[in-house]
Amino acid sequence: MPTVNKLVELSHEELQLMVQNRDSKDVITDPLERFIIYTTIIAQQESRTINIKFIQAQSHRSFYHCNQAVKKLIKDAWIVESINLQDKRNKNLLPTEKCIDLVKAYEGARANSLIKKN
């Protein structure tokens, strides 16, 4: 069964336990990495482009920390880099299908849990 289908069936409490398991590659626990993931998804939905400098400015973290987080997310296939066509020195950050699917599943499971709690 795909990971997305498993996440949809979990309650919010089960998702929290899964997040506490730091060995899982299907869950992002670092706040900066989560910020990057959500920011790339929102930017794509709004037809905007973002890069590491944008992440650095918005997160108020050092370029080094942002760059390390982006490298880890690329390695784990959460986001990809694409070269900006207007400025070839600039690399845009885009979410992968895995990223979009798992975030939607996580948010859907969280919403379902809140609805059940009323």
C-alpha cells in the first residue's frame, strides 16, 4: 500500500507518533525543512518561484542552514531544483509529486481528526 494511503487512514495522534519516529523518511520533523516544503508548495500553487535566498529571508536563518536543509530535501526527493530561465545563476525550488501527495495526505488526516473531535 502506498504511503499516502497509509497516512490518510491514520488519526492525528497516530500521525504525531509517526512524526516522533525520526527514522522515517516519509515524515519531516525539522521546522526549517517543513517550512521549505510548505513554501515550495504554496509558491507553486500561486505560480511564483522561490530560491534559497527567499527561504533565508523568510525563515530568518543563515544561508548555510537553509542550503543544508535544501540539500537534504533534494537528496530525499522532497523537492527539486530547476534553473531559472531569466537568470541562469539562480535555481528555483519546486516540490515533487511525493511532497505534494504526502503533505495533502497529512493535512487531510489532520483535518479528519479535528472533525471527529468536533
